[in-house]
Amino acid sequence: MSPRVVIRSVDHRIIQHPDIGLTYEAACLSCGWAAQPSPDGAVVDEECMRHAGRSNHRGFRRTATGFAYVVRDDE
């Protein structure tokens, strides 16, 4: 008897973890200064504005990082 292969397609989706929020970060594009990561984006924005006021640097890279995972569509 030869082995039998069964192939099935299962739909998946990616979702944000419900118990873990986003972490916001920012870094100055002129000097490499970086804000302290925070779950509150407004706090990071305020740190950027303080840095801009002290240094006259105006460009920042901002990121929001979250924990995502893949689940089956029927879950």
C-alpha cells in the first residue's frame, strides 16, 4: 500500500495580541538621539519636541511596534 497525501487549504489572518499594546519609539535623524520607548505615543512626541527645542533638530523617525500573531480564520 502506498502512502496517501491529503492537502487542505486553511485560511489564516494576522491579529494584534489583545493583551499587549503598541510600544512607541522615536529617534532623531540628525544626531541619533532616541526617546525612551513608551506605550503612550504622546509621551514620545513630547520628548521629540523637547529635543527639537534644545537642539533645533526637526526630523525624527517614529515607530510603533506591536505583537501580532497568526490564527486560523475559524478561531
